[in-house]
Amino acid sequence: MNITKKEIDKLNAVVTVEISKDDYADKVHGILNNYRKTANIPGFRKGHVPMGMVKKQYGQAVLVEEVNKLLQENLHKFLTEEKLDVLGNPIPKNEAEIDWNSDDFKFEFDLGLAPEFEVAIPGKKATTHYKIVADDEMLNNQVKTIRKQYGKLTSKDTVEKGDEITGTFTSTEKEIENKTTIALEDIKGKKQTTALTGAKIGDEVVLKTKGMFADDHDNQKHLGVAHDDAHGLDIEVTFKIEEVNAREMAELNQELFDKLFGEGVVTSEEELKDKIKQDAEGQFAQQSDQKLLNDVVEDLIENTKFDLPKEFLQRWIQVSGEKKLTDEEAAAEFERSEKGLRYQLIEGKLRADNNLQVTFDELKDHAKNMIKAQMAQYGNTNPTEEELESISARILSNEEEVKRLSEQLNTNKILQFYKENAKLKTKEITYENFIKEAYA
């Protein structure tokens, strides 16, 4: 067997695999001989079928299978030993020209080669890393929400300021019939608030949806309309009042603090706000990190310049799926996936150049930390090492779990690398302004 590579250019090559009769003859003969011993052919005793008949019936099928096995095994071995960084998979070049009645075969494959390039970290332009803070307004609103949630409900007949109303919105025009509970203070339209104030259980109040809520997304929540219909909704709806409740807010006392966080963890309103702030900003940090990761990735894709074997990749996309795509479909799919492929190459180079690969020990430690956090939620704050070893071993024996944890750890590693090496500017911002600015 002889395998050679011919470079067409820096991004394309052709590999030729030459297989002679000596490479496969013994294997094919052995398989056919086993067929001869076991074949049941009318007119012949088992094991006495003429070899010529076995060859005629099975010979070419066995030949094709064994040659293809040799081809795939040795092509893969060649690519590995030559350390060729290929994109996609080799595409057969002369498949239709192979004469399976010959003794010797020559197979050609087109290769798409990964480009050589450098990644600039840090880049020229600074990326904003948001520090999202829970401001006093958010903390006060959250305390108010908690007090409402754990407060006492008193049933009433008539709607007054501060009440909660349960009822059903209906509209023939938009086919609306949706039961919901609304706090009267959430109604922002003055006419709608006036119409509801003083209404009684059983009343049907006609309301205009335009300007009823401060956020049009509340139309989706309370009216049950689709997201697209919620924006700018301007119709009349009927709201049938079924229940009215006054909510007496819970006192901020030790009983409530213990109910929320466990006995003695929080002992004052100040500590409550500190706890809310800590928990909220911990969640905000995850959103900030995701935004940072997205922005750095976009910057790297935009500013790391290299060519791809576009024609090869479109051909590979065309033939690699279950259904062969047209030229136009393959070109469109390449356009959709090009940015992802570029970042995959960029990230791969960063990981290789900076030793960012995940080791098994790191994966195991990550699993143990995850287990500790989960056990702490159920009150077990000090598990033994034996417990952690046993549970982590069980988790790491699950292929899907290993994949999921590896992806988490890989993301954490590359994110930490960007934080330490990319050019960043920190911006302190409230959560409300972060949403407006970051996802405008």
C-alpha cells in the first residue's frame, strides 16, 4: 500500500491511496474460505461448495468491503501520523472511476486544510465588562415583593386601591379567554384604573389594552396573546371579576427571616437587603460573564483574519448529510455556519497555545464542587470525601454527564482566560440599564 499527499495550495490537498492485490488477497481468501465451509447451496453438501461458485456469488462484495476497510483504516492512520489538521472529512475524488474487477486500486481524496493564523489577545479595542449592581430601588422592591408574597390575603367584594383582582379577560376579536390575577397598581392606564376601582365581584369591565400596562409584554402574560400580538395591542377586552383580595404585607420580623433563609442566618432588614444584594449580584455576574464571552467572541471573529477552503467546505456540506443538498442549499448552509467554524478554529488555537485543555482531575474536582453545592441546598454542608468520591464516580461513568460537565469547565476556562488577557473596561451599571444597553 502506498499513500501520498499532493498540496494544491495552503488550504487544499489531494491524498492518493494505492492498494495492491497483495494488501487484501489473503484476507479476502480467508473470508471466502469460511463462507465455503458454512454456505448452504442446493445440490452441494455443507463444506463442499466449489470455491469458484463461492467467489462468483460473494467474491466482489467481500473484496469491496475489505478494500474499503483497509482504505479507511490506513487513510485515518496517515492523517494522524502526518498531523494534518483537516476540516470536515476527506471527500472521494475518483469514486465513480474505480474498476472493482481490477487487482489494484487507486483512490483519491480531496482534503480541506485548516489555515495557519495568529490570534491577537489582547486586541486593539477594549471590550466592556459589566459589573451589574443591585441598587436601592431594586432592593426595596424585592423586600416589598417578599412582604407581599408572605403577607395575609383578605377576601373583599369591591375593588379598592392596593387590591389584587382575579378574573378572566375575553375578546372575540383576538379569541382571548385568559384567567389571571392582577395587582391594581400594575394597571398603568388611568382610564383602566378608574374603570376597575369600585367594581364588584361578578362585574364585567370593558377595558382598552392600549397603555393598560407599562410593558407590552404584560399583555402576553395577562391576556394570553402571542408575543408578536402583545406589542402595540390596541383592542377592547372584557374583564370579568371573579375574586378581590386585599393583601396585608408581612412584618419584617425574625419569623419571616428564618422562614426565608433558615434559623438565625438573617436577623435584620439591613441583613435581609445584604443577602438579597449578594444573591442578586451573584446571578447578575453570570449574565455579565455571558455577555462578555459573546462580545469577545464577536471581536475575535471580526479581527482574526484567515481564509477558509470555502469551495471544499461547501462540497463537504453538500454530501455529508443524510440528504444531498443542492449547490445553493450548501452555499447557504456554509454562510450560516461560517462564523461558528471560524470561532471553533480560533478557540482551538487559543486552547492549544495556552494549555487550556481540561484534565480528568479538573473534571473530577468540578463534579465534586457541583455535588457539594447541591448537597448544601438540602442541609448537608459537610459531606465526607468518601461520599463525594462515590457520587462523582457515578456521575463520571455517564457519558452525557461527562460531556455536559466538560462543556461547562471548558467555557469557564476560556472565559477566565479572556478575563485575564483580553483588553477590558469595567462598567458599573444597574440591572435595568444593563438590559437596555447590552441588549438594545
